[in-house]
Amino acid sequence: MTKTQTDTPTQITCSVHCQGYDWGPANLKIVIDFGQVIDEQVDASFFEVLGEKEGFDWSTKMPKQIKGKIELKEAYLSDSTGQKQPVNLPTTFVTLALQVHPDAPLTSPFVFNPQLFLNQKRQTMHTITLKKPLCINGSSLNELVLTNQQFEETIYEGTEQFLQKEFLYVDAEFGEITLHHALFAPNTKGKHPLIILLHGAGEGGTDPEIALLGNKVVAWADPEVQAMFGGAYLLVPQVPDMWMNDGSGGYTQDGTSKYTRAVSRLIDETV
């Protein structure tokens, strides 16, 4: 006979895994560590996920709170990274694979800031409810509600391959300019091409991970893409606002940029 466990085990933790898509970043899975071996297979019927976050209404150009249910594609036993675990191997992890879409703001780790006209990191506040008993370590866990108190981190997949740094340039016309940037180096010897990837209008700021995920830049570091070049360096500069700022603070009308000399020097020093 299994024991009944009604209190939430204190050792349960969660992590959110985010990935860049062609249309932007999304939280594709939540990995739950129950801290004890799970005694049965699971599926999406075991869990419900609700979300709430700050958003932006393009019709009114105003911030708004967004809340609702996040649909699950599936749920399964996994390892700590969210990879499916073979049936015969014990594990303490369950992964919830989320339905993602460009028009699903609750699975986006970004929110648009209309004052800055930039995307910024704003993670969803998740509430995960166990909908039916789950057998764990010989006991039946009948009730469970996980909130952001149990969430440890967001893992931005692929960004760990890039070195993130700052570059200070003193421009004769515009003074000190700081460019944050990310750099990927191939793990092969000899000469290799350097690819410079410039972000879009909404990916400026001081966090290169926004530039890496907003345009799926991390895909350039994938082995199959790297193989096409025989290995390539990737430089991802990030300006504080937008590339087409001519120094006036707004979008230039003639195509000039106050950052031209700074990014040129950054490229030279990277080489």
C-alpha cells in the first residue's frame, strides 16, 4: 500500500528553458525536479499551467497585464535538461513541453517597452497545479501547487556558447560609447571567417542575450551550421538603443548612425 502525501515537498524546484525561434524567443519547456524518484509515467493530463505577466497592447500602445492558461504539448519523465528519460532509468524530473506561437505572449520571456522602443526580459509568473495523484518514492502525492517560489532559473538555451563582454569606444563627435557584445569562437585551429550579426530594432540595450535570442542568432553556433563554414567566429554587437540613431536620439532619416565608427573599431579589435 502506498502512503499518501498531501503537503508540498519542500525540495521541489523548477526551471524554465527558453529557445530562440525564427520569430523570436519562447519558453518551450518547464523542468520540475521533484527531489525523489517518480514511480510512474506521466502525461499532460497530470498538470495544469497558468501564467501571468506584464505585456503590451499594440492597439492602445499601453502596457497591460496578461493572464491565462498555457497549453501543454506533452509531459514526460526527463533528465535535468528536459530530454526524455528511458523508461528503465529512474529519475526525479518531469518536463512540461509548452505550446509556443508568435502570438502567445505568456510563453515569451520578453516584453516590449514602448518608452524605450526595446524588448526587455520579463519572465512569466507560472502556477503549476497537479490535477491527479502522482506516485513518488512510494507515496501518493495528491495535491501540489507550484508558484514562482519554486522556480530557480531561466535557461536561455544556446547563449552559454557565447562570451559576453563590453567594449568602450571614445568617439570624436559623440563621446564615450559602450557596446555590449557576444562572441562565439569555433573549437578548431587555423583561420576562420568572422560573421558579424547586427540585431533588429527591438533588440538594443545592455543585455546581449536579447540580441542572441530575438533573431535566433544562436543557430549560427549549431554544429550543422558551423560545418558549412568549416568553423566560423560570430560577433554580435549590441547598441544601447537602435543602430539608426544619428545622435539625435531618434531614427535617422538619411541612413547615418552614430555607432558606425564604434562598431568598426570593435570588429578590428575582434579580428
